[in-house]
Amino acid sequence: MANNLADLSGARPILVHSHLRWDFVWQRPQQLFSRFARSRDVLFVEEPVFLDDAVRPSLEITNPVARVYRAIPRLPGAYRDSEAAMHTAVRSLLLDAIGGSGELAGQFDAPIQWFYTPMPAPTMIGAFNEAAVVYDCMDELAQFKFAPNELVQRERFLLARADVVFAGGAALAQSKSRFHDNVHFFGCGVDAEHFGRARMESTRTHPLLDDIASPVLGYIGVIDERLDYVLIGKLAEAMPDATIVMVGPVVKVDPRELPRHANIRWLGQQQYQDLPTFTKKFDVCLMPFAINKATEYINPTKTLEYMATAKPIVSTPVADVVRNFTPVVAVADSLDEYVAAVRDALETPNPELRARGLQQTLAASWEGITNDMSRLMESAIGSRTSRDRLERVRGATTTVAERGVRRSP
């Protein structure tokens, strides 16, 4: 493993294209780039915000973390109707910002272009004199609700031009390896010290939970089409003396359709720094994922975060959870088995499994992941430079040969 990230001072800047916003749930992109920024500048470009009263495109740049610049394109509403015009406008805004007398002039020369979404790839690749192209494939986005029709085609375009591909799950890495020969599996990492605060006597339970008595069955994460709401409702009915606490933003599902049992609390999005004050109160950590297309390739970040709390965890049979985290995580295949597994976790705790989970978190730090990714990016830059040099030599040789042919009688 590479040395501390500080040893990479002077490393190339990174230009990130993300479908997730910086101030959304603190997850893989934020964990990675807050650490990459210890050694390099990061420009984190979000999807545009459309304003019907805007006259012209503009770019809002903020600085949420040292050396991380958040760019929010603001486009007139008319751009909603043209994907090509939208990406072209964003490209122009970015080039203005990093070039000439722009706000970030000189800071993003020959950056690494890093994509979380393939949608802008055809417009962005080649426009910034990039040193390398990285595709960090967190999820199989094409299988998510409301995925654009062009997403698969644009992902193939990106895969054909990426120098290195990172995948958030083992199954996902295997899938992308069919289209690229330099794919690396980097599952979820964990800030074990942060989530380990849930084990400390000095950590105060969040005030939102003050009126709740044990047992508390808790979930932290995005609340979207990947959760099994029938299962959550069934659990609430089967265990009326328990309280189910759901912490996270509701996205792509109608809040009116969520199960509304008296013993379910929907607490909405909370600050990342406060999450241990919620998990401290949990008696069992829940992973009630639906088994569907949207969860086929996921490797949930919350698994290791839960492990760091040393609380029992019960999940549905998500493939990467079964592969990487059993038996620390109890896996249940049916509604009845899930309820039984939760009851078992409450009634017969297993300290040995909890200790094993804590050990597993020590080998999965975000620092280790960013170091390994940095090494692979530097290797990709070196390979690209060598390839470009070889192509120039071949081009020069071809030119000389052609001249020789033309001089021949």
C-alpha cells in the first residue's frame, strides 16, 4: 500500500463529474475527495440547476472542504430540452472558470477527469487536455429508477476511453470487465473512528431519539427504490413493542406511500457528523434492501459503518453483502426469516461476531482506498504518456515512409 497521501503533494488535480450533490448524503464521493484533496485540488462538478428566470448560464463555485471546489452550473430553463446544449454550456462554463482569468485559473491544467455519471462524457472527454480518464462506477445506474435512455450507450463510450475503471462492488467489477481491461474493485470503506463513537459512553444519543425506549431497530442511508417497504411494514407489525428508526433523505419514492405504522419513525436527512448519535441508540442495525434490479450490484457503504458500532446487523440477501460480510451480518431470505433474525439478534447477542466485524473495519479505511486509487491513477497516466509517445513515433515513421514512397520513381 502507498504511503500517506501527503507524500503525493503536487499530484495532478482532479475534475469530477458527479450525479450526486456534495451536500447530499456523505458517502463514497465525499469520503474519497475530502481525502484526495489533502494532496491535490479537486473540482467537483454537479449536474445543472435549471432556473426559468435565468438569462444566461452561470457557474457557482464554493469551497466546502479545503482544496475541494464545488461547481454548480445554473442554466436557463430552456436547456432542459437539449442534453447536448446542456453539456456544451457546462463545458464552456468550466473552461472559462479554469482558464485565462477565470476564478480557478491555473489550478486545473491537464487534470485527471473523473466520472461518476457517463452522461457528460462525450462532451467532456478531450476538452480539458486531461492526463487520464477515470470511471468510478459506484452502481449500475442504468437499473435505477428514472435512468436516462442514453445512459448505457454513453457508458460504453466512457468505458472505451477510460484509462482505469474503479467499481464499487465485486459483481459490478466483473460486469464492467467485459468492456475494459483495467477494472479494479474498490468496495466501501469506513471511517471507523467516526462511527466508533457509537460505542463510547461519552457520546450522547441524538435528542430526536430521547423519547424512544428499547428495542430500537435502525437504518441510516438513502430511502429510495432500493428498500423493501413491505418488509419494513411487516417488521413493524410483527414487533409492535420495537421502534423502527429510518434516518435519511427520501428520494425517488413518494413519501405518502411509505409504511406509516405507529412504531416507525421517518427522521429525514441528518448531518454526517451526527450519525453516531443515532446508531448509539440502535439495538439492531437494519439493511432491509429489496432484491431487485436496483440492488443487483450494490455494495452498501453502511455495512462497515454499522460494523464499527459493534451492533448486530440484519440484511436481506444482497449479493455483495452475502459474499463479503457474512457471518458478521445475519442474512435472511424471506419476510418471516428477517423478523426471526432481528429477534435472534436482540435475544442472543454474539460478542465474537461483533469483535470480528470491528477487525474487518480496520482493513477497510478510506485512506487505504485513496492511496491505492492514487497509485493506479499514476500508473494510468504513465501508460497513457507511453502510449501517446509511441503513437507519435509511429506517426513520424509513417510520415517518413510516405515521403519515401512519394519520392520513389
